[in-house]
Amino acid sequence: MDVAGPTGLRRLGERRLPMRYEFRITGRVSEPVSHAFPELREFPAARQTLFFGTVTDEAHLYGLLGRFRDLGLHVEEMRRLPD
């Protein structure tokens, strides 16, 4: 049975399946700061920076959110992308 948890990460039995996510960050993120997220692709947008990438599990998701916070970045929106 394929079940999605509260973070949108799916599990098949006990195995977690990776999901693609988008993170919308307030303002422009400098190149050196964007290098703190090598697993994500970065795209500048009007008044925001978008990061896209695969999140392997809940620990990875919370690790990314912690890195954004630790670098003083404000996550305006986070959403799971369709498969």
C-alpha cells in the first residue's frame, strides 16, 4: 500500500520513496549561499529564489529546512511537486 505522510513523503511498506520538492525563498540568494544546497537546483525569480530537487526522506527534508533557517533564509512556500 502506498501511503503519504504529513510531509508528503510516500512510504511503500517501511521503505520511503523520494519525492521532488520546490522551496520558494524570500529575496535573491547569493551564489556562495546557494552552494550550501548542492542537491538542489536554484532559479532566480521576481523577488524570490526557487530551489528544486529530490528529497529522499523526512530527515533530509528537515535537514534542508534547518539549513535554510541557519543561513537566515525565509522559506515562503514549500510544496511537493507532481511525479
